Amino acid sequence: MLARDPDSTGRRGAVINVASLLSFQGGITVPAYAASKGGVAQLTKALSNEWSSKGIAVNAIAPGYIATEMNTALINDKNRADSILARIPAGRWGSPEDFKGAVVFLASRAAGYVGGEVLTVDGGWMGR
């Protein structure tokens, strides 16, 4: 991106990392995953500190519980799935479609003064 000429606002581009709710909370049975996603959140902040002055915005999205193949075993465990669903204020698991708005925003000029943020897309989970 540094080789790219900046636009009229000085922006060269945006990096959008994928973090997780486990960037903020420990996970059950997945300590390596939680540690790696915590690292993604901190890398996002560090790179934002280094690259914002060069016209590169660096942010991340942190998905909540999303109904994808990665979570099939969890979804199929009725007790655990019901327990999770009961704690999601939106009352449903998320879908990949739920990320469109957040990603478009973070990639757009509308987010021109947003940097180092880890935006949760979690149905309100972290707001509880």
C-alpha cells in the first residue's frame, strides 16, 4: 500500500484484520485460539500506530458467535448452543452477512479518522 499514491484525503488504503470475541475474553478449551486472537487485536493497534500517518488505516472486526462450518460442533451441542444463544442480546447466532456493513464502513472514507479499533459484530454480546 505504501507504493500506492494517496487519494485527495491522504488515504492509501485500509487493512481490516479478523479478531474474535476471544480477543477480549478467555475461551473454554481453546487457549491457543484465544491467545492468537488477542494477538490480532494488539497487532491491529500497533500497526495503526505505525501506519496511520502514512495514510493506511488499520482496524479489525471481532465476530461473535457466527453460524458457520467452524462452529458446527458447537451448534450441534444443544446444551452449549442453547446456553450461548441465551446470552446473545440479539436473540440469534450471527451470519457472515452481518459483517457487510462493518467491513464496508471500515474500508470507506467514512472511517477516515478511525484507527486501531476492534469493532465487535456480536449481536450485543460484549455489551452485556
